[in-house]
Amino acid sequence: MNNNLLSKRDNCRLCESKKLDLAVPLLPTPVAEKYLSEHELNNKELFCPLDLYMCLSCGHVQLLDIVEPNFLYSNYTFLSGRSKGLVEHFKNYADEICRKFKPLKDELVVDIGSNDGTLLKFFKNHDLKVLGVDPANEIALKASKEGIKTIPKFFDKNLAAKIVEEHGKAKIVTANNAFAHMDDLKEIMEGVKTLMKKDSIFVFEISYLVDVIDKVLLGTIFHEHHSYHSIKPLKLFFNNFNMELVDITRNTIQGGSLIGVVQIINGKYKINNSVKDTLILEDKKKIDKIETLKNFSKNLNNTKQKIKSLFDKISEKKKTIAGFGAARSGTTLITQMQIGNLLEYMVDDNEQKQGKYSPGDHIPVRPTNYIYEKMPDYLVILAWVHSKNIIRNHQKYLEKGGSFIVCFPELQIISKN
């Protein structure tokens, strides 16, 4: 595999300081979404460092090793619209933003990293004009065909200027989890600011570092996620662009996320108490201290020992183990916990992944009904954010004597009894 696909930055993504410390060392991991067809199994795969660093100047937590974006997003298979929970979340999100910030009919909403346009459909229902930007070509094309005009490119300030020229300024600019996916956040913010008027808002949703640490959310760590955000460093970052945080809402999506709203300083909206409350929480939890991250690393290692020990015992008893969910999080979990050689196969509802093999360990992916044909003794849930739904939808598997293994936030075995 071409080493041009990997580069390493030497400064903080938010404040550009070079005072960076390795906070959470992890094993090099294959790129999470690169499931392989049979004829690709002998190709050399790219294993990339997945270590988390903390900036000692501003407290931002991030990956420094960058996978080349065109490689990362080619043949991308994740679709927001496939997740019932995410669809419902995006509906509530759009409704709430419109309720709080009252955009006028036909004002423009631009979504950066818009995927299949699921969020924009809900803004469109509020009589707003919508425009998506997403680098995953096939997905952008699909969204445009379904009535959500989407530009199939990476967002930057040049593209922002072009959007303003063709569509005018936006009332609302959104970036959902995409804000963690971007390496050059300075360029992105310059682009966002280009799109904004005095009374515009920038709304971003991020996987929240407090939740990642509190709930030991290992599955949120993969190469698409360059940043593991908290509010304290972000507040300083936005201030550098003459922008300010005005509102923060936490939710449970993807294990624990945060929606922040930003305006140009002294804009139309009053700063909500939620901003101050979040900063107080982060201070209390010492979220910007390297020791906090190093304790998280210790917790991960303890969990790894427990998981390895459990899987070894199951294996010694000659019991079968399969995986549920060919998810992005699963690649991290399998690699970091070193359990790939113990999984006979994994199942997934996504037809694009069925018949393929997992990156790195080459575990075959089968349709979900395969579990009822084979009845493995144990099913380890790799799509950890969907654990409750998976267990609820597969009571039949439990009734027939199977057991689910949930690894995070704590190790549990769930059986009929």
C-alpha cells in the first residue's frame, strides 16, 4: 500500500501549538470502512496509527496521523438515512434549531458533510432552501437525485465563496460529526464565516470527549475522526475567528454527542447559560488535563484484559463466537482488543458489506439471518451504539440459547436468563 496515503501533522489543529503529548497509545488499525472483496484479500493493506494526542497549550485531543481524504471517502458506505435513530435525531435537531432561531421562509441552509441529505430534508420541511456539500461522490449523487442538491466536493473557503456567488449567504450552516472529520479546521472556519451574515448561525454536532471518557467509548475512535472535541479549546478557537458560542445541547446519539451553536461576536442571539455550565463541568472533570486521558487509557487496557480473558475462556470451551454489525466502530474494537482470530464471521443488514471481509482480520460478513442458520454460542455486538436495538430485535436468538456480549461501556453477557 502506498505510503503517500498517510501523513503526520506536528501541530494542534485548533491553536497550532507544537506542545503535543501522546495521551492514549493505540495499536495501528486498518481503515474502518475498507471492507474487502474476495479478490482483494491478497492486497497489502494500510494499517495506520490511531494514537490520541493532547495539546498542552489548549487541551484539544486529536489524531496527528492523517489518512489521505480521497482514499478515506472513496467507496464510502455509511448512510445516515439507514439508521432509524439518526433519522429521528435529525428531525428533532432541525425542528429545535428552527424553533430557537426562527429562520424565515426560503432562507438558505448549507450542510457540510451532508451525506445522503437526511438532515437537510427536515430543514426543507420548514420551507427553507437547502444545499449539501459532501466528498463521497456516489452518496452526493444519490442525495441530488432525491431532491437535495449536493455538491460532491470537500468544503473549503473557495467553495464557500462560489456558494455565496451562486446561492447567496446562508442563514444556517451545519456540520454534523463532519467537524471532527476535517483536518484543516482553520480553512473550514474561514469557509463557514464566508457563508455567514451578521444574523447567521453555525451549528456543529460532535462526539463529546466527556462522554468518550466517562463511557469508555472506544468505538468512536477511528481514522475519520481527527478530533475528539471538548468545549474549552473550541471556545478559544471560535474567538480567534471573531465568533462566539451561544448555545449547547447534549444528547445520547452515538453514545454521547453535543450540539453547539456559534454566531459572529455580538450577533443577534443571547449567550445561553448552557455554555457556562458546560465549561464548569469540563473544569470539574479536568477534561483538559493529560492525566485524565492517561486514566482513560488505563481503563481501556483493563477492559482489554477482561475481554481477552473472557474470549479465551469461551474459546477453550470450544464455543463459537461471531460478531454483530460490520460497523466502523467494529474495526477499532476488533483490532484494539485483538479478538479478530476468535470471530468465525460477522453479520450485517447492509447488503453492500455482505459477502465481503473485514479490514485487517478478513472476517467474512454474512446476512443477519445467518445467525439463525448457524446459531453461534455468542454474538459480540460490534455496532455498540445499536446494542439495545440489536438485542430487542433478536430475542429469538436469546430464546434459542444464544448469548450477546456487549463490551462497552462495561463488559456484559446477556442471555435468556
